[in-house]
Amino acid sequence: MYVCVCNGLNENTVREAARKNKGSFSAVKVYETLGVKPQCGMCLCDAQNICNTEKQNAESS
Ligand code: FES
């Protein structure tokens, strides 16, 4: 499922990038890691929710 249609990012791509981007679980930072920038911004809430979940997972492990 696509999270960001503008940049063609699916959920797994965003989730993996959030995991690798230790110390920063900001959606914008994760997009930077992937070499893209938000365009329309419609995806940022969903992307941030994915990042928040990964942050919680990292903190609980
Ligand atoms: S859907 Fe992600 S920037 Fe437009």
C-alpha cells in the first residue's frame, strides 16, 4: 500500500527507513533519508504514525 503517492513510497519502505534512521523518527527526516521531500503533504500524518510506531517498538525492545 502506498503511503506517499507523490514519491511512490510504500508502507514497508517508510517503515524500514524509520527503523534505520535511529534517533530520528520524524517523517520528514525519514523522507530525507530516502532522498525525497514531501510534496503535497497529504501523506505526512500516515507517515508520522508509522514512524511513531517504530519509535515505540525501538523503545520497548
Ligand atoms: S502523498 Fe506524499 S507528498 Fe504527496
